Amino acid sequence: MNNAGTSRSGTPQILFGLAVGILVIFVAVPVLLIFFNALWVHGRFNVADVVNVLREPDTYKALLNSLILASGVTVTGTLVGTFFAWLVTRTDLPYKGAMKVLFLVPFMLPSFIGALAWKMLLSPRSGYINRLFVDVFGFDGPVFNIYSYGGIIAVETMYLFPFVFIQVCGALERMDPTLEESARISGADLFTITRKITIPLVLPSILSGSLLIMLYSMAHFGTVAVLGIEAGIYNIPTLIYERIHQSAGSFDAIRTGTVLSMVLVFTAAFIIWLQNKVLARGRYQIIAGKSFRPAELKLRGLRVPLLLFCFAYIGFTIVLPTTTIFMVGGLRTYGLPFALENMTLDNYHHILFEWDLTRDAIWNSISLGLASALITMFAGVIISYVIVKMKVRGKGLLEFLGMLPFSVPGSVIALGVILAWSGKFGINLYNTVWIILIAYIARYMAFSLKANSAALEQVHDSLVEAARASGATMWQALRDIVIPLVRPGMVAAFFLIFLPALRELTVSVLLYGPTSRTIGVAIYTLSEDGRFRSRPRSRARRVRGHAGAVRLRQDHDAAHGSGLRRYR
Amino acid sequence: MGGIRIEGLVKSYGARKVLDGLDLTVEAGECFTLLGPSACGKTVLMRLLAGFETPDAGRIVIGDTLVAGTGVHVPPDRRGIGMVFQDYAVWPHMSVRDNVAYPLKIAGIAADVRAGRTQTAIGQVGLAGLEQRMPSQLSGGQQQRVALARALVSKPALLLLDEPLNNLDANLREEMRFEIRELQQRLGITVIYVTHDQEIALALSDRLAVMDEKGCLRQVGAPDALFDRPADAYVYRFLGVANFIPVRKSAAGWRLPDGVTEWVGPLPDREGGHLAAGFRPNDVALSRSGAGLPGIVRRASFLGAQTDYLIEVGGVTLRAATDSRRAGAGGQLFRDNEPCRIGFHAVQWFDELDATGTVNAEDVSATTSGAGHE
């Protein structure tokens, strides 16, 4: 009856090994290689050189810009998000429910496409709005230059404020209204209550939302790439991209990239640490209230103006850019006025069905999205299961590894997988879709872990133990009890990954090869080519190899032929 | 065949030793209760029996099989036990029938046999007619029965019940208590029942063990034996509401903590200068005059059939319970702040330190303590 050997090093160990293995291969190794490359110069540990890289004017400027932009977006996004959250939860604004949904829409739109739209509307020379003011209203110059810090901050704010909005809405809805009512009974007026009771109570949620904005904005590539480069505004991710693309993947470029990545990782880790602290402190404050309706502030005379303001905001930030994109897409030639005789659907037909480049990109993005969402979903279940449910030795290590995906921004992951998967260790996936797949898995692991561990925490241990006591082995208990119960979390994880993966840019732009463009890359490079057309500087600077192995992309391949001209 | 032998069982979590060399034997076919306060290690012991935890040292033998010991760990699914959890652990995505049939399905029992046995088990717990319901459509008591049927369906020789009646209301708890007892006797299985509720323990068990916070078994025996002849004050306190009056030997006799009042009542049956008299509220006989300790009623609570008193005597506060009707007939109902005389129907003697030291460290004289404290 001595079956200790088999049962002790059985299923739990396999699961544990699997979980650690996935995280190490997909996340830890790339990050470690980044640190190694940044700190290990010519076979020696070298911190002084890191400082030197950071003190170069370009890198220093990029760091500063990342900080300026992130801070700006955080402040504006927090103000906007908190204001609208308060408006839709605590006032008698009409159509609150619909408004709440509408304010979440920006979350689902890719911000760099928004940036492209705003570029068409507000670029100083040719932006439609600027031209309107100059041509029709007789202004001397453009009303607003989108190629500026202000422009970038404004556009990012439009897409990132939902982070705060969601958190604060949740907090305001969950807040026990008796907390406010008792203050009211004690004789406090509404202003005092807001200042002394409401704001302190939702402050943790506001802070945690704004830290999310900061985290995201710090490592954000798309908007800055589209709007900043024209005015010479680089942040960390765009500088990494620019360096890697322009300096032939030389050692220096990679090193600058890794040093910058290291800064990003540390910043992100710090922000996440801060956020956990804020949340831990705030947890006890908001009592999950019973389902009382919180007292609503009567807006009275402001009701209609505020409603109109909300409509204006939504129209301006969602409808206007989206329509612009569709309208411009329908123009026979970019730059023509929007008149019916200038519009055509041929462009869409061409892009979707005829042109190899875009057709491949669509196919690549869909298959990459599906594959990464499926793999990450299952991997996330296994890893979360080990972290949340199992008692194994060495779980501390796994918990640490499980935190990593949250603090590693996209561009860092891209750089890391270049270092890890371009032949240095015997496998060269460079220029294939596989390397993008690996990067997507690493990038979206955090989403899957979050959704799945939330679902798993709902599954009480005793449900699994009851299955074990009923004679089920660990695998049977997983199959019959755990998986069916966490299925909603898995489905959520799938869509949380599939949808953003479809439009992913930050990672793919550093990894794509001639045949592995994604939708995001196709849009970005085509619009870049539009820019390069007018300023023919960087055509020749294409990246060659890193240590002979990293053969970063050849020329922009032959694709920008006829279709591109059509796009212009 | 379903007996259990536990020898020298040790289990620690980090620096905390939950069980330290525990020995226990449970006979086959016995209904055995582990009674103890929360976090005393009784659930750990249960989980060790089920195989969810592995002991640091010691052996567990179930029937004739060594299931845990040096180098041996039989996983839960191969111990052939039934278990009912405190929170029922009824699988929310399966109907009543699927829940109950699951152990048979896992065991690979043929579908027709399975259906019959499932139906029998559902009938045994009185859920016939609810087979298609989902757990969310059941009351707490019904979910409890599903869990019980699921634990019984594979005809285990050993059934482990971990505070399964905790979340039920008082009436249902009483009803389920009898049903479990009845099923256990009818099926002749061994039952280990873990609880902190002394009433259930006394009502249900053939034998019970009182466990203290350190994971030691203070006393093992039949319910009436433990109730009438508690091994120590801990067991006494745990089996019901307990009063203790510490007394000291003086030249004249025994004195209460105020140093003045003389003890009146049954005399100590043991040696020592510092003793404590233990008695239940209904061991107290109150009268207006006559023999007894002189006390003052601090608070009288009329509860219907029974009237409860808080009484101060010689620097100690006591709880007394009297039959309202009989006391009323004899003119013996007291109001707040009336003087009274306290006599005793029965007194158990303990060493003072033992009786008072662990109860209420900051206030040794107030020794009234409720049983079944969480």
C-alpha cells in the first residue's frame, strides 16, 4: 500500500512545473535577458555605463518626455474620469445608464487609430479643422497644433480616462450611503460631505485608477509615435523603436533599448507596488453596501447643459474621430474635400480583398489573436490555479513570477523576445509570426491571470476537496469541478486578449517581418510611409543584424506600391 | 472494519504546533465527536484523516490500512471515505442527482446500478422529488442533505462530518442531528463528527473527545460520563454554562474571594488549599431565607419557562437559572437588587488555578463563562 512515491510527486508537481515553466520561458527569460544586456558589458558587470546611456541627451529627453506625458495624462484623465463617474452615479443626469456605457467606448477603440484621426483633423497644415478655421473663418494660423505635448496628452486622455471612470463608478456605487446620510444628519452640508466623506472614501479608487493610467501612458507607443515624432517628441517606447529601426540593430541600439526597458520595468513595478499599497489601505473603507440607492444630487438648472456637455464630449472624442477615419477611408484621394463625388467604397474592397499586404495583415492579426488568446487562456488557468489553490513548496517564486507580466510593458517584452528567440539560444524565430505569438502570450498573460484568478477565488477549496473525497483524482476534480466553474472567467480572459490583440501595435511594430505584419503594423507603417513621402529622410536607414543573428527587417518590402499612393 | 487508529500524530504550520503527539482510537460503527473551540486543531485532524494534509509525524490507520505514516500518504480519493463539509460544498453547476451520483461515476459504476443507488441515497436524506433541482434552488438544509447523500452514496465505511450543521437554523439543526444519528445507526458506519457545539456533541455521540486550544485531548468518553465526571475544569466548562467560586482554606473553614464570606454547601472532596466549586446555573437553589450563601440579585431576566439571574456573592458573580412556574408558586421570584440565599443541588470541585486561570485572565473573580464559545 506504499504509494507515497507516485502520489506525492504527481499531479501537483506537474502543474507547478508547468506553471513555472510557462512563466519562465515566456516572461522571465526575456526580462532577464534585458537586464543582462543592460548591465553586462563586454563580459563585465557595468553600472556606470548604464548611467552614461541614461545621460545621453536623447535618452534623457525621452525619459523626461515619458514622465511629462504620463503625468499630464494622469492628471487630466483622473479629473475627466472622476467628474464623469460622479455625474453618472450621483446626480440626476438624464440617460445615466446609456451615458455610462458610452463613456466606456473609448476603452475599446485603439488609441493610435484615434491619434491618426486627430492628425487628420488637427495637424497644423492640413488638418481638416485647422483648414476650416483658416479657409472659412479667416484665421491667420492653425487653431490647434496636435503635434505637441498638449495634443498628445489630450488624445491619450480621451482613451485612458475610463481607467479612472470604471474604478470610481464602482466605488461610488458600492459605497454605503448611510455614511453620507449620517454626516447629513450630523448637520453637514452637501459640500462638506463631499469634501470630508465622499472624496476620502473614493480616494483609493481614484488613485488606483490614475496609477493605471500612468502605468499605461508611461509605456504607451501608438499615440506618441503618430503624433510626437513630427515634433521631435519621443518617449521611452518610441525611442526604443526608433533606435532599433534606425541603427541597424547594432549593439549600441540594443543596449540603449535594454537600458530604457529596464527603466520602464522599474517604473512599472514601482507603480504597481504603489497601487497595491493604495488598494490595501482603501479596502476597509468602502463597505460593500446593501443595494440602497445612493442619494442623488439634483442638478436642477444644470441638468440639460451638463447633458449637452456629455453629448458634446462623446461626439467630439468618439464620433468625430471615428467618422473621420471612415470618411477619409472612403476618399478617392487623400486631401480631396468630403463631397459625394469624391467618395468610393473601392478602397475598402481593395484593402479587404485585393491588396496582399492588408489582407495578410488581417489574416495574421486574426490568427495571432485567436492563438494567443487560446494559449494564454489555458496557461492562465493553470498558473492561477497553482497560485490561488495549491499548496506547494516554492509557491513564493511562482507568485513573484506571476506578478511579472503586470509590470513588463509591451516594448520591453518585444525587445526581450528579440534577445531570446533570434538564434542566440539555437532557435531563430525572427521575422516569423511565431515570435509575435510568443510576445503576445507574454504581453497578455497578465489579463488572463487576473480574470482567471478572480474566477478561481470564487471557487471554494471545499468544492475541490469534496470531489477528492468522492474519489476523484486531481485531474478529474479539475475537469469536472474547477474548469466548469471558472469557464466564465476563461471566456472573459479570451475576449480580454483577443480584442486588444487584433489591433496590437507596440509589440508587433518591433517584431514584424515581411510576411508577419499585423493590422496595427500595417496601419502604422502605411501612415508612416505617408509621412516619409513628404520628408524623405529615413528611407535608407533600415536595420540589419544584431551579432549576425538578429536580422531585423529588410526594407519595407516591396509592398508599398500602388496601394500606398492610392492611400495618400 | 471502519475503525480508526491514530498514533502520535504531529502537525505544525510554520512555528505553530497544531497537533503534538495525538493518540486516539475510534471503534468501527461508532459515532465519535471531536468537541473543541475554534482553531483548536479539530478540523486539521479531520483533514489529516481525509488526506488533505500530511502529518509531520505519526500514523493513521483506517480499517486495516495504513493511510498516513512515514513514507506513506494515501491521497483522499483512495481512502474510501465520505465527507461533509461545513459549507456543504455542493457543486453549484450540477443538479442534485448529478451531485449525488458523482462519486459513483468516478468509481466507474455502471449507469443502471448508479441510477438506483443515487436514487436510494437521495431517498435516504429525504430529498426524493428534488433530483432535477440545481443547488441554487435549494435551501441551506436541503443543500446539507445533498452533501450528506453524496457522502453516503458510495457506502463508505467512514464518514467525516466537519461542523455540517453550523449554518442551519436551530430547528433544522435539531432535525438534521437526529437524522444523521438515525442514518449512522441504520447503516452501521463509523462517523467522526467535528463541532464546537456541546449540545450536538452530547446528543449525537457514542463517545466524544474534548480538545483544547493546544490540540490536546482533555478527556475521551461517553457523553454522560464526561458530563457527570469531567476530568478537569476545561471539560466541565466546555460542556455547558459553568460557574466557578474560588475558595481558600482558612482556620474556620473555606472562604470566598472577598475573604469574609464563609462557604456554605457541599464540602470539597479533594486536597488543596486553593479550590474552586463548579456548578451549572440550574444546580443553584435560590431561596429568600434559610441555609446558603448570602447573595444579591444583580439582574433578573424572565425568559418564560425559566428565569435567569446574575447574582453577586462574596466578590463573585454567578449565573443561576430557576424554573419560573415553580419559583413563582413558592414566592421565590427575585427582582433586581434583592438579597437571596444560594444553595446547591450539585457541586464539582476543581483546583482553583485550573478552574479560573484559563477562563478570564484579566478578571479572575468573574468566573461565569458560556459554553460553546467561539
